[in-house]
Amino acid sequence: MPSGGPEIEQLIQLLARLPGLGPRSARRAVLHLIKKKEQLMLPLSAALDRAVVAVKSCEVCGNIDTVSPCSICSDPRRGDSGILIVVEDVADLWALERASPGQVRYHVLGGVLSPLDGVGPDDLNLEMLISRAPDYSEIVLAMNATVDGQTTAHYITDRLGPGTKVTRLAHGVPIGGELDYLDEGTLSQALRARTQI
Ligand code: ZN
């Protein structure tokens, strides 16, 4: 049963809509915030206010930053490798950045083609990618290893045409992975994509 008044109930309902949080975790988070009002709730509220004003979507690549073009697009050394990595979402861009990929630039599609969900080429940030591609020597398609991700990768490869060098991430055995625990699809792909040592 709801308790604690409408302001608190609304806070719980809003937090419960965040990815990874359900109503139960949201309730625990809100109780924690209330207990730590000075140390956590007030700074969080102020940080949210500042972020709402400051956050911008990069007009070039689709990254989220407080400036547009974003700090990656406006870094002149970033173009040195000639590599443009195409990702589905900003979270994927940030994940790749944590892997320190070097002087690369990115392009965020904002999703993948999905006929079932009614997502077509016009719903993605594709035309900008087609116009950026000639400035790079290699386009890395870092889509997720899902059916929709791979369909999107094929579509982009067709659109870019034969004159563009297009690569994709290797699929296979994860670092620290044990063969016996992997599914057949991952294992057969790892076998096909084997490399000489
Ligand atoms: Zn950018």
C-alpha cells in the first residue's frame, strides 16, 4: 500500500520507471534518499536541475554532452585514426570509450531497424552517417549481436556501398568465458571467426 504522502509516492513511481529499478527498489531508494536528506537528496535534486539545463545531444554524432558538437567531435586529434564507430545508443558509445579504443570518433544511430516495433530507416540517425562516412577510412559497425542489430548492420553496409571499408566487432568467446557455459550460436561464431596466434 502507498504510504508517506503524494509527493513521496510520485517520487517512487518516477524512480520505478528507470531501467533496472522496479517499484520495490524505487521504494528502497526513496527511503534511503529521505534518510540521507542533506548528504544525498538535496545534492541529487540540485544535480538533476543542473543536468536538465546543461544536457545537449551532439548535432554531429548524437552523443550526450553539455556542449554541441560534443567533446569527442570537437577534439581535433580524434579524427587521426580515420575510424568511425557506429553504435546503437549513447550507452554503447560510453561503454566503448571505457575500453580506450584510441583516437576514434563515433556515430549514434539512436536504435536499430525493427519491423516488429515499427522502426524504419527514417527513424534512425542514418542520413548523417551516410554524409559523414566519406571523411573516414574505416566504418566499424558496433551493433549489438541481436537479429535487429545485425539486420541494421547489413542495411548500413548496403547503403554505404562497395567503396567504403566496413568492419564489425568480432563475435565469440568472452574474456574469462568458459566454453562449456556458452550457447551453440556463440561457439559456432567463435569457431568461424578464429584467428592465428
Ligand atoms: Zn559528437
